[in-house]
Amino acid sequence: MTIRMKRCTFEDLQTLQKISIETFNATFEDQNSPENMKSYLKKAFNLKQLEKELSNPFSQFFFVYFNNETAGYLKLNTNDAQSEEMGNESLEIERIYIKNKFQKHGIGKYLLNKAMEIAMELNKSKIWLGVWEKNENAIGFYKKMGFIQTGAHSFYMGDEEQTDFVMIRTLK
């Protein structure tokens, strides 16, 4: 069993779009209306939007591979790219998505550890993320990895306002 990570480039845009839609759909379609899912996927994962995010110098995308198969991806933000004003000492994990068939293989832990390594390389003292209040598996995982809930913010799925818990882990 080998897990490895590779930084995404513009040549990866189509693959990034495909895996973004696939993993987001698999994770959230059962708990949201088809209309809101379609609206969100169209807005968040169109090629122009992903290209804009990929070209932001304060955002990084990484594919993760399990035995040389694309298993998911990670998106990290610093400075002005963060989705909330958390200061320059923070790194945000905006997306950590793993295909269903690759879950429960340690990939989430691997990605979280890599995100913490990158944060420390960038001299960040905190790492944070937003997680849907109804995503109990993810919340439990993040707590196990040392994150604590410090607040909440709104997340819009189509026209529906939802609540994401803000969870932080101090690094230094």
C-alpha cells in the first residue's frame, strides 16, 4: 500500500474538475436537494472557477494517490485566499475529499499530516477548516486529529444556508 501526493498544475484542470464533482456529489448528494447540488457544483467546480483558484498564489491543490490510483485531493489556502479572515499565521484546509472506495485506508490522516507539515514549513501557527455540522464522521475524525471547534460560519448550498463548524488546531 503506497500513498503519495502531487501538486496540481493547470494541465490537471479537467481531472481536478472531475474528481471535485465526483467526491462532493458522493459525500453530500443524499443530504441535499438535487437543485441545490446542481447549483453548487456548477458554481464551485466550473473550469473557470477552478482555474482562478489554481492560479491564486496563496492556494495549493494536491492530488493524492493510493497505489497509483487517484484517490482524492486536498486544497490549502493561506493569507487572502482563506475563506474566512483568520490572519496570516493560519493555514486553511478548504477541501479534503477522498473517493468513497479509498476511505478508511489512512488517506485522510495522511493528507492532514501533509497539510500540517506544509503549514509548519510556511511558519504558520494554526491550521483550520470548516466542516458541515451534519458531517459527523468528519467532525469525529478532526477531533481525533486534535482539532477543536471554535465557532461556525455560513455555507451556501445553492439557495440553502447551512452551518459549517470552524475547527482549529494549534501547531506551535
